[in-house]
Amino acid sequence: VQLQASGGGLVQPGGSLKLSCVTSGFSFRITPMYWLRQAPEKGLELIAGISSAGTTRHYDDSVKGRFTISRENVKNTLYLQMDNVEPEDTAVYYCATDDRGDFRGQGTLVTVSS
């Protein structure tokens, strides 16, 4: 199983960023997927999840209305559109096949700063 997140970087408050997670080694199209993040000196936090078909999505209150999780099953790829970002969104972001992040890939760092 491989999960490779990318798309992180430095973004100003109020800006946007889109993360991608390219996967391989498992049946992506039948697997619910998740985004988690870990801020400096904090624990791993579940922020979004999506059903295998993409018809059901859920968000943590901290990102609801600002972030959008989506997927392209034909490309085995998961996305996270981040809009109106805040300094508190600074973290390493991970994609995972479980909501605890036990099976997560290499993360991508997002830094929100002016």
C-alpha cells in the first residue's frame, strides 16, 4: 500500500491550496478515505472523510465550510481543497485508509503565514 500526499507549501491567510494523494497497492475505488493533520507539538487530528463512491463526506468542525474532500477513483487519487486558510491550519497533512491514521502515507507540510 502506498499513499503519497503532495501539494503542500507556504500560503497566506485567506488563501487556497489543493492537496493530492496518489495511491497504489489496494482497491482504492472501494475504500473510504481520510485526511488527517498534525500541527506542531499536537496530536494527529482527523479532519475529513469520504465514502468509496464519493457520495458521503464528513468534516471536523475546524475545517467545515472551508475545506472540501474529493476523489477520482479512475486515477486512484484523493484531494483536499483548502480555502480561506488560517494560521491554525499549519500542519503536516496525511491521507489515510482509516480514520485513526494508522495506515497513512508520507505527509505534506502546509504552512499558513503572512
